[in-house]
Amino acid sequence: MFLLVGMTAGQAQIIQLEEARVNAKNVKVKANGDLNFTVVESYSNQFQKNPIAFMKENFDIHTIIKDLQDLNYEIYEVQFRNKKGHLIANFDRDGTLISTSQAFKNIALPLSICRDLVKNHQGWTMTKNQYLASGEGELLDKELYKITLKNGKETRRIKIVPDRSPRGLASN
């Protein structure tokens, strides 16, 4: 028996996989008409982990403005979407980020919120969650987690506003 296990373990192979590339859904730019762009995440959850940083690294509004300069729009609304949620960014005619809003569902919660849930809701299981945030420029002014908990047949819906530094947040 030891010989059989040894031969099986000796023939096991390790296969190294290449980095997975996940295609995100379309990025829409609204400027009195729709223009569609496709973005690619370098790794799974890259977009929802930090949507504003993802936008800054992967999207150039100045190219859009240059391509549409004859139309002279005042505001450009750019929508980044994937299956978990979206980021909507509003730019002025010069390409300055005016505001953002974002919404994501069923995401990994920050550690501090997980600790709070375990401490204050023992015996309850999280069944779904939603993250909502908005702000001016790159700073988030408002953040909210909506969480649904179940314990047997009982259901609770709680809202958590995360603690923030006085300077605001650059991203979630």
C-alpha cells in the first residue's frame, strides 16, 4: 500500500497557470450620444477593489475630448461596469474629474467591517451586501455598506458607514 501511494505521489505533476485576464463589460461615455469602449482587468476583482485607481490607470478622458472637440460638450459621463457593479465618473470639458459614484454588490468586505459583524451579530450569516459611494473629484464623501443577515428564518438588514480619515478617501 505504501508503495502504491508513493508511486502515485511521485507521478503527480504541478502545472503553473498563466495570469488570468478577465474582460470587463463595456465602458460607456455619454456626451449627447453613446460611445462604447472595452476595458480589460489585469486580474479578477481589480476594478471593484479600487474603481477610481482603475479608471485613472486604464482610461484617458483627454483622448475622448480630443476626438469629440468639434461637438464642444460641457460634461462627459463615463460608465465603467462589470458584473459586480459600476463606477460613474463625470468630467468637465477640460478633462477634470468633477464627481464619481459607485455601487457594487456581494463584494469582499473590509476587515474592520467583518470584525464588527462577527462581534455584534453572533449566530447570523451574511447572505448579501452592497457597497455605495460617491464624492467630488477623487475623494469619496459618502460611503455605505448595506448588509443582509440571516439567522434561521429571521432576516436583518443593517447599514454600516465605515470610519474614515478626516482627509477623506482616495478610493474604497
